[in-house]
Amino acid sequence: MNRSLYFALILLSLIWGGSFLFVKILLDDYGPWGVAFMRSSFGLVVIVGIMLVTRRPFGFKNIRWLPMAAISLINTAVPWALIGFSETRLTSGMASILNATTPLWTLVIGVVLFQAATTRRQWLGMVIALVGLVILVGLRPGTLTSVDPVGLTGMLGATLCYGFGTQLTKRYLPGLTLYQTTFGTLVSAMLGSGVMAFSTEQVSFAHLASLPVLGAVIGLGVFGSGLAYVLFYFMVQKGSPEFATMVTYLVPVTALVWGFTLLDETVSWNMLAGLCFILGGVYLAGSKGRKKTPGREQEITAV
């Protein structure tokens, strides 16, 4: 396989792993909704620029804006705000590991609400990942948890939103290209998070004059919410959807590295053990033979 694909895979894992680091930095100056607003705004600028340069159609009339707005809030604005809220109580590394449970909740929601077919292998994967979650939060006799329960709940709420949003996107937003879906999602997320940010939080653009803040916004919006989609799509087109989704397993690792090297966050044994179990479970649950559908682009759940 082309070396450029592996380069793109590693680069994307570093970008999405760094997203949790950038959120942590921005929380010093912005609230969770403000972070979501900045992220979606800068990401939107990038996607619009790419679509204009490459002359890709926006398809305004093809986008069903009411379902798009509702699903974008569930799948983007709300979980991004919840992740920001969770990182006020959790380390960026812990948040990234919990984020890796997203495919499992997507599977559960598909089974419970949409009668999706499952296999024993998938259920075994979910059990293994659940064991990893128990190890991760430090549940043991004589103690409830070693992880802040409010932060844990917020992060699991974000992954549940991703699970619902992914299922709803597949069913109610058909026929759109990856770029059109991304454009509509970021427009809706920017408007929704912007209303919440400016009505409930103090949002000041003056903070962007600070190089660390500006760098974090660029990293989270331009790279994590803009260029990241292009890298993923490149791997889908030049490699395969299966290869591209391998980034799911690398993101928590790169997030731990970023948090340890740049934020001096502690990496404990239960975080590493829990990570191994969760990723192993996710791999098992998602390893059911995936079939590629000609002309259909791979769905993305952003971090």
C-alpha cells in the first residue's frame, strides 16, 4: 500500500489526538459552548475554501436543512460542548479513551432502536470494552470510582450523542457527498453552539490575540475540524474505508502522548490497561465483514 496512506493515517491520528489537548487549552479562556463555536467556525472556513478551490458543489437545494440542523446539534454541537465540559474535570487523555467507546454505543443504539443485525463477535467485543471501562474508571471493592463521576457522565453523554447522530445521519441525510454533509454540519453546529455560547457564556475574540489560544483554535478548527476530513477522505478514496477507520484505534494513544508531553498529565496503569481492553473490544465489535458500496462515501464521526 502507498506510503502516503500511512503518512496520512499517522498525521490524522496526531491531529484528532491533539484535539483533546486543544480543547483543554481553550477552556482557560472559553466555556464549553464557546469552544464548540470556535471549532465549528474555523472548520467551516476551511471546508468552504476547499470546496471553492476544488469546485465541489455545495448543493444548497439538495440539503434538507431541518433534519440537517437537528442531527448536527446531536452529532456535533452538543457532544463537542459535552467534551469541553468533561475536560474541566478529566484529563485530555482520559477523555480521549472514553471517546473511543463511540463505536460501541453506535452499535447498541442500532440494535435497540433500529433493529440492526449483530453477531456474537460484536457482543463479545462490547463485553470486553465494558471490562476496559470498569478498569479505566478504577472500580474496585471498597471504592466507587477514581474518576470524577460528573466528568465521566458528560463524556459518555458525548459518545452517546455521536452514536445517535451517526445512526440518524445514515437514515435521514442520504444522497449527500462527504463535503456537502460536512459543510451543512458545520454551518448548523456553528449557529447552534454560537447561540448557546453568546447567551450563556462570556465569549471574547480578544483572547485570539494570545498565540497559545490562537494556535489551539487553529489546531482544533482548521486542522481537527477542517483538514482532518480531507485526510480521512483521501484514505477512503486511495486506500479503503477499512484502512481509514483504523485511525479510531490510534487517536487515544496519540492523545495520551500529547497530554503527557505537553500538559504533564499523569498516565496511570489503569488508563493503559483500560485502553487496551476498550480498543480490543472496539476492534472485535467492528470487525464484522464490512462491505464497500460503490459510489458511497464513508461516514465520519468527528472527535
